Amino acid sequence: MEGAAKLLADLGHNGVPQLPEKKNATRNPSEVTEALTAEIRTLLDRLNFDPVAAAAYISEGRSLDGSALRSAAA
């Protein structure tokens, strides 16, 4: 509410901001976070993704950009 009021004031609006009720708010965000984390872990397990190896690869100056790889191969 405070952010909306500041934005409107900065835009020259002097009235009281009226925000609609939240419609997409999660009642218990930890449940969604846990479910989403589990989904991501399942996907990454299927891809055999190793974030440490990916970080090392990138830190060596290499790129994971597919278009750069195609250009280098041409």
C-alpha cells in the first residue's frame, strides 16, 4: 500500500490508492515452495544436472550459449 501511494504521488495523483484484494496470494507459501523445489529437483535429476560442474565450466570462461557453440562449430 505504501509503495502504491508513493508511486501515485510521484505521478501527481493526490487521492488515496485503492488496491484490489489479492487473488493469487498463497495461503501457505512454504507448501508451494516445497512442492516447486521437489518438482525442480525431479527435473534436474532427470537431466543429470551438476550445478558445481556447470559453475566451474562457466568460471573457466566457457559459455553455455547454444548459438555461440553453433557459431564456433561452423
